Amino acid sequence: MRIPRVYVAATLVSGREIDLPVQAGEHLIRVLRLDRGHPLVLFNGDGAEYAGEIVSLAKRSVTARIGDSRPLADRESPLQLVLAQGIARGEKMDWILQKATELGVGRIVPLITERTEVRLDAERAERRLAHWQAVLAGACEQSGRNRLPLLDAPVKLAHWAAALGAEAGRRLALDPDGAVRPADLTALSAATVVVGPEGGLSDQDLATLGQAGFEGLRLGPRILRTETAGLAAIAALQALHGDF
């Protein structure tokens, strides 16, 4: 029997009942066609997960009873990865966030680069962040992660690069002409990977990153799209230094 996993942005206390998010409730009712008594797995991003059970259903809402916290293996990667992604258009960005979560990235930074075409004022940025957060939660539900990646607000590349601290680890910027390949990296425990938007990183972007200590990372002889490049780099780093 399939047991759905549901992210709830609230404190979870064993024995209490909780209303599930509307979108999750509609999925359980309309898509999965579940009924009262069906078991669930509930998590809120604190690293634990809880047994749950549907206790009531309405047209657009589901109430669940929270069971006991369940012991589980750590599903976070030992390789601390930050993906700094040039903001891509529409569903491309959703795809990148979803797959980066599945691949174990711990933090995602939406970057405004010289060639970024997406323009976000304060109101649009707030809406987009809420949407992206929902994408991350859905990816965690599917992949079994119990901690959501941290998601930063969109930031200009130069401002972000100037403020980086030692926690960034190895600093890598995807560049078809870069001198470093994934196989060249040794004893890697943390890395920050920068990926350009659809038009790639400009010469000015690369110069700014170079001044901040970033090395050019080359992924073979082919030019990869923005929705492919970062994910390919993360997968390679996970295979060499993470938990693949």
C-alpha cells in the first residue's frame, strides 16, 4: 500500500489533529482518492517524520491525526552543496529546483546575472519565492528528504559573491572554457556551484566570480542548457564525493 508523504509547515505534536495544506488535501482526495483511516507520513522540515492518519475529509480539506515520530536514516548528503542558479524562465526554474532537491543540494540561491531575462519587482519576487518553496516541499515529499533546502531571496550576483564566507567551500562556476573538471577535485566536503541563466554567464559575471575566488568548472566538450548544466555538475560531485 502506498503511503503518501505530506509536508506541513507547522509544529507536529504526536496525538494532535492538524489540517493539511489545501493543495495536499486536494491531491489526496481527487488524485489518490484516499479515505478516512488511510496512513500518511508527515514532516515539517525539522529532520523528523511522523506517522499520520486521515481522520476527516471535506471537499477541499483533509484533517490528519499525528502519530509517533519515526526513527529514520539520515537522508542528507555528507557533501554540503550550494547551487547558485541564474534565474531561468518559467518552468525551467521549477525543474531545476525540483531536481536539485532530489539530488541533495542543501541551499539554493536564485541569482540575478547580467543576462538574466526574468525581472522581479518586490511583489513578484515574494510570489515567486512562495511558489518555489512549494516546489521544494513537493520534491522532498517525493524523494524522501525530511529537510527542505534553504532558499535565498533573489540577489544580484556581484552582491552575493562579495558577501560569501568560508562556508561556501570550493567555489566553482560553470564555464565551457574552465580549467577544472569534476574529476580534478579531491577531498571535497563542501562546494558552491554557480550556473548562468539561458544566456550563460557573461564575461563580466565570470570576472566578478573570479575576483571572489571562483574557478571555472568544465563539463565535457558540449554546451549544456541551464536546466541541464547545474544538475549534471551536482550529480557528478555527488558521485565523486557525496552519497551516490
